[in-house]
Amino acid sequence: MINAQVIDDATAQFGVVLRQQLDRVERLKQEGDWIDYADICPLVIGVIGGDGIGPTISAATQRVLEKLLSEEVSGGKFVFRVIEGLTIENRAAHMKSIPDDVLAEIKECHVTLKGPTHTPEGGDSWPNIESANVSMRKELDLFANVRPVRVPKHGIDWIFFRENTEDIYAVGGQGVNVTPDLAVDFRVITTPGSRRIIDAAFAHARRVGRSKVTVVTKANIVKATDGKFLEVARSIAEGYEDIEWDSWYIDIMTAKLLDIRRRASFQVLVLPNLYGDILTDQAAQIQGGVGTAGSANIGKSHAMFEAIHGTAPRMVEEGRAIYADPSSLLRAGAMMLEHIGFSSLGSRLHKALDICTYERKLVMTGRSSGATSDEYGDYVLTTVEDPHLESRWLECSEA
């Protein structure tokens, strides 16, 4: 027999979620305009080491970026600020995903460059605290997770716009175990949340000369939430008559990224949160693995750029952290340069990373048989500064 109290309790929990999300929708409707980085001096770039190999690859990336921006740094235009304390030890000690003092420091930065951070999971030795990434996205309203994937020799040049603050992840911790036999989670898709991520994808396509945007959902089955996302996409597309657009279902989209006859036709892709998480990891594997992929988390007033891989604790335990591959965070650094107005320099860094991956004059093995993080950073830096970079890049693209 069904217990009426069980249903009442679950309904009450659902009501809490609804009230929270309705309040959030109203806040989204009141949000301001995009920050103009050209008006900021000095622009503060926070560097967060994180856990495991994070401090090693963060230091290597900071060194490359400081060299590339040496004139702006010496002229006081940019300031790099190292932020300590976003370690699992400190987060566990405070029982917070981001301790208050660390969050205050992060909010003082206009953009941040972040190494990987450990998220506790069931059965490990750490307390059950929320992901630092998820908390940062919520606190700074970093609604756009932007991930480029480039494989020049296969004609792949994708950029994914994954919605960052809604979907299952927004309320994943608020699900209900209704009975021992029934668990229910909630999924949230809003009109203003969908509108801003889809508009960001179309605006990016226009800004960088891309001609096509692909919207990915499962709107034929998940009709209310995915249906809303697709409905908003149709509306946004009307304002971008110069941009072609199409829509794909997530299941066939995962297959088409592997289709060598079709995959080079995709350019800019925009997706709800969960689908974006899955598809961007698959795309990163096509590029060479998650260790090669960078990521941007962008809001209208803050932005955070990060490696998308884990903390590799075994490398630290075995004393191999100095051999960690900084490529993912260097990719993120290139995205940061583009975001703050240094598009040409960011493009050169992207191309240098393409070249270094293809040429393999230095190889990252994660062990003493390969290069250190700093050695690889030097290799990338000299490649960026090479006057023949374009011809080298074309060579690796055509190979």
C-alpha cells in the first residue's frame, strides 16, 4: 500500500526546489551586461593551483603567460595573483567547497586560471563536500562552459558551448529517495538560462567568422526541458540570419563525432549541461585525451579557465608531478587571452600547441622518460615566438 506521508514528504521537497528555481529565474531576468575588459586597469588574473598535479601545471602555464604578456605586466595593465587555499585539505578543514576567504579572493579577480581540484566521492577518505567547480560556477554565475577541440590534420575545429548552471547538475543534490525502491532526481531548464547560452554560441560564431551552429538535445523524448531548449534556439536563430543552424539528438551526435565523413562539418555546438559534459569528453579524446583539452567557464562579470582532467594523485605519490603535461591548462590560457582581448596572441598559442602535439620534439610521458612541465612550457613558448609559426602550423595541418 502506498504511504500518503511518503508522497507528501516528496512533494514538499519538490516544492522547495521549485521555489528556489523560480527565484533564480527572476534573478536571471535582472542580470546586467557583459563586462568590458578594455576598461579595466589593472586586470587581475588569479592563478589557482588546486590539488595533485594542479600546482605544477599552473606554475608552468603562468610562466608562459607572463612571458607572452610581459609588456602589459611591466606596464601595470595586468597583475597575476596566486590564490592559495583551494586544496582538498583546506576545503575539508572548513567543510566548504570553497572556504569564504578563498572565495573572497577569487571574486577580487576578473579572470582566473585554475588547476584541477579533487571532488570527494562515496567511499573515499574526504567528507562529502560539493565540487569546487560547481560552487564556483554558481557563485560567479559562470553559465557558459566553452571547450575547443582541434585536430587540424582531420579538419576538426570544434567549439562547444555547454550550459553550466542548469540541468541535472543544478539540482542534482536535491533529489529524493522517496522509498527504498524509488529515487527521483530533478532537471531544470529555464528560458532565460537557455537564451543566454544559445545567444553566446551564435554571437561567438558571428564574431570569429564561423558559419554554422549545431544545437544538441533529445527533444523528441525529453519534451518539456529539451523541448524548451530547442524552442529557445529557434527563437535566437531568427536574429542571426547570417548563421546556418541545425539540431541533432545527443545519441546520434555522439556517433557523428566519430564519423570521418561528417565530423569536419561541425563548427560551433551548443548543449544543455549533462549532454555537454559527456560529449566534450568524447571530443577531447578524439583530440588526444582530456589531458590535452582546456576549458573556459564564462559569465558576464567573471571568467574561469581550467584544465578539464583530474588531479592525478598517483603521479604526486610517486614523485612524478614535475612530469605532468600542462597542455590542457595552456589551452585554457589561450582561451583566456582571446577572452580578454588578445585574440591574435591566443590564436598563436593554440597553433603552437597544435604544432608541439604534432611535431613531438618533446614528448610528455608522465615519467622521467619524457619532458618536464617546465621543459614543455619552454617548447611551447619558443614555438609561439617563432616567426615561421604559420608555415609550421600549415605543415602539421596538411600532414
